[in-house]
Amino acid sequence: MANKRELKRDLNYVMGDIIEAAYIHQIANPEADHSKSEAIVDKAIEHFDHYITKINERKVENRGAHLKQVNQDIEKDAKALIKELNAL
């Protein structure tokens, strides 16, 4: 299981890559409506803030299981955002 620092780093990379891909889509398609890609960016930022809070929780019974569950949730939400991004 990854430790807290690695999980934060992975979260930063994943959400950062999703945001970057949304902005690249906007640049590549200047005439397209950017509201959907902006919504994806907003969701990525909300997920980032939510998961940083979850990772930093101190009052959990089993720290390893908690971080493992957070990691799985991050992966699930990231896949959903990527699916939305690919649909643009």
C-alpha cells in the first residue's frame, strides 16, 4: 500500500493531467463550446480537494485500509472524468 505522501503525489498527477487534457482540448478546438471542458476542470478540482481532506483524516481505525479505499475511489473518479473528457 502506498503511503500518504505517495497517494497525495499520485492524486496531484492524475487530476493535473485531467485538467491539462481539458485545456488542451480547448486549445485544439477553439470554436467548440468550452462549458463542458470547464465543468470537467471544476470537477477535477473538487475531487482533488475532497481527496486531500480524506487522505489527511487522522481519526480512522485502520489507516492502511482507509488509504487503500481512498486510492480505489480516486481511480474510479479519475476514470469517470477521463470518460467524460474523451466524449468531448
